[in-house]
Amino acid sequence: MPALRRRWNALEPILRLAGFSLVGLACLGPLLVLLYGALAALPQHPDWLLLALPTGRRAGLLVNSLELAGGSALAGMTVGFLAALALWRMPGRAARLLRGMALIFLPLPPSIHALAWMAAAQGLNTLLASLGMPEIRLMGWAATLWVQFMALLPLAVGICLVGLHTLDPDALEAGEMLAPGLQVLGQVILPLAAPMLAAGTGFLFLLTLVDHSVPGLFGVNTYALDIYAEFSASSQPGRALLLALPCLVIGFIVLAGMQKGIRRVTQPVVWARKPALQMKLPAWLEILVNLGLGMVTLQVVVPFLTLAGSTGGVVRLWASVWAARSEIRNTFWIATAAALLCVVMGWLAALWLACTRQGTGKARGAPAAWLVVTAPLAVPAPLIGVALIAWFNRPAFGPAYGSILMPMLAAAARFLPFAAILLAAQFRRVDPLLLDAARLHNTHPLRTFFRIRLPLAAPGLLAAGVVVFALTLGELGATLLVIPPGQSTLTLRLYNYLHYGASEEVAGLSLLLTVLLVAAFGLGTLALSLWGQLQEAQS
């Protein structure tokens, strides 16, 4: 056994490097495939280089995209921080209930939010028409910004709550004793939470920049939508990459600026107890805090009421679900496969990201390794689909190219960073003394894995799987390109119907998707809570 342990200890770093190399290929592979195709085609088509220069109409699209992404990110994080501050200061069960309500629609895709607000606008227009007043036209840039902001608001609240709850309570209580609440907020809370808030703002920015679902529904052209249109018209992956180059450059600049905040999420900090802060804020700020909480409440109430009220009854709802049974089945298998694949790949990434250099406490390979793993966050969703088409559209991959394996790979390629971040955070929280004890007793590597490593990683594995499953249920940007003929997903079916306006069938399917997402998110949260209680009881 000691000899086996020594051989394993010598082999383990090599296996970790090989595993991370595989993850790096999965994260950067789509861009490498497209880059190879573009470089191979440029000698015959030198004029393609002009696509990389955003001039004329494309410059306007890039400006529109940046304004939309920046506006939704800043508005989302501002209102999210105000709402999170209100929830953070609340005591007892009321706070837990309101936090659950604020985060319940976190996994809901933006297209469902768009449907909910379309239905709400139709109901309001009916009322306005009866009063002889002009109707509200929910189209254009303002409508897109509003829906995107409301769709990202639960995520902004969640990020801000994480940032607030990981602050040192002793520093906050000491600050409150020496200065008024506003000074504590400005000189203690905001500086300590700044890396997390900056990363959250960049995260919301990238989510808006790389997606085209909401702008496409409200008649707004964006750069991501133009990438999709370009490939649909030319079927040339190289042209799509060159066209997306300005968007990619901006995305990677933002992603590089987020790295400090992302790495902070994975630090082995304890979820701090909430300090007993009075936080006597000025009246104007209290009003803003309550308005932020009211916006979060509106974000929850409008989708629930409009979707539930537009289904046309139980019979109509069942008919809609039955008609979409094949899409529901496809969606479930795609989401399950993507979640499993991301959990495995995320484990390989986290083994490297969470491993520290001896005596430094810093993750090995940071920040370059983190930038590689999070790279898909900066890639427009249509470009992921284009890369998979360029990779698999060849005779050797014929069976795979014509199957639902393609949307599975598309979802895994997009959402692998989430699994890697969650698992790295879990690994960094594991007590290294437990692993050292296993090495000291020369236990078999497989026994160490199944009896120590796997149970310790279980919360992270569960969280990563649930998050990727929920995100895949609502994935649209890449699936739209790679779904095989004759196949569809629930989100794709809804997106196609939404262009014809909100209907009872669309509302019913959206309500079903909402229930599935909330159930997956809720069950995952409950399982994590029960696991934590079990671990506390055993210790």
C-alpha cells in the first residue's frame, strides 16, 4: 500500500495538469476552431478582414449592444444592492422568506420574462382602451432594457447578498460604533464588497452582451444578433468569428477585470453571521432601499400573475403540455447530459484551480488559469453554435451532428465556467487536514476518493449540477443554430411562438418551464441545506 500511495502521489500532479488541459481545450476549443478556419480562408478572402472593423451599421450595433449591456448591468447591480441591503438588515424568518422570494426566479430565462411583460402590457392596454386612453407599445430599446434589467435583477440581488454576508461582522460593528450608518456604508461596507460588486456588474454586462433573445423579441438589433444573421446568410464560420472580434475583445477585457471578484468567491471564507447593525440611514436612502425591494417584488409578482392568468385554464394548459411533450423530453435529456458533463469537467478544472502553491495560499496558475476557465462567459452564444457546426459538420461526425448531442455540447460549452467556479469554491473550503490524514494512513487512492473526497465535494457537485441544469433549460442562443432538423426544445418552441405575440399556449408552456426551473432550484437548495445539517450533526 505505501508503494501504491507513493506512485499515486507522483502521478497525481500530472493527472491534474492533464485534466486541466482537457478543460482548457473545451473552453478555448470553439474559438481555436473558428480562428483556424478564419486564418485558412483569409488568403482567398482578404476582404473578410473588414468585418473585424465595426464601421457604419455595425458600429451602431456595437454601440447599441454596449449601451444595453452597460445600462442593464448598472441598473441591475444598483437596484440589486439596495434590495440586498434591505434583506440583509431584516431579522428572523421574514428575511429568509423574502430572500427566497427575491431569488426564486433567478434561473428563469430572459425570454420568459419578456413573455410575462408582453402579457402584462396586453392586459394594461385592454384597460387603457376601455378608458379611452392610448395604448402602451412595448417595443424598442427602452422595452428591451427594462425586460433585461428585470430578468437579471434576481441574480444581482444574489451576488450582492453573497458579498454582504461574507463581510467581517466585527469590522462592521466596530465601524458602527465610531460613525453613523451612512459612513459605515460608504467607508466600510462598499469598499469591502467592491470586488464582488465589480465582478457582479461585469457578469451582468457579459450576460447581456453575448445574448440576443430579448433584443430579438423587441425588434432591437444587437451585435450578437448580427453574428447569428451573418452565419445564417453566409454559412462561413470564419466570417462569423471576424465579425464577432470587437465583441470578443470587449468581453475579454471585462472578463479580465472580473477575475479578482471571481477568485474571491472561491476563497475559504466562512459565511459570516449577520451583525446586529442598526444602520440608521438617511430618510432619502431608506426610501431608495425600500424602492429597490419593491422592484424585486414587482419582478416576482408580474411573471407569476401574468403567466398564471394567461394559460386559459387547466384544460388548455394540459393540452399545451401534451402538444409539447417531445420538446419537454428533449429539454430534460439535454439539460441532464449537460449538467453531468459540466460536473465532470468542472471537477477537473477545480482540482487545478483550488490547488495552492506550498506556503503561498494562492491558487496555482492564477490568474491565467481562471481566465481560461471563464473564457466562455465572454463568447457570444451564437459563436458557440457556429464553432460546434464548424467542428462537427464533417463525415466523421455525421451521427453526432444530426443528434441532440449538439445542443448538449452547446450548453456544456456555455455553462462549464459556472460548474468550475462552484466546485473550486467547494474544494477551497475542504479542510486539507482530512486529506493529509488519508495520505498519512496510506489509504488506497480509490478508498480516499469515495470515502473522503467525494463526500466532501458533494455540496459543490450538487450545486454545480443544479445550476447547469437550470441554465440549460433556458438556453437559446447556441441551441438555435445546432438543434438538428425535426427536433426542438421547450425554450426554442416558446421563442418561435413569441414572435407571434403572447398566447394561451405560450403562457402555459412558459408557466411549465417556470415551475420546472423553480423546482430544480428549490430542490437543490433544500438538498444543500439538509446536507449541511447532516454534516453538522455528524461533527
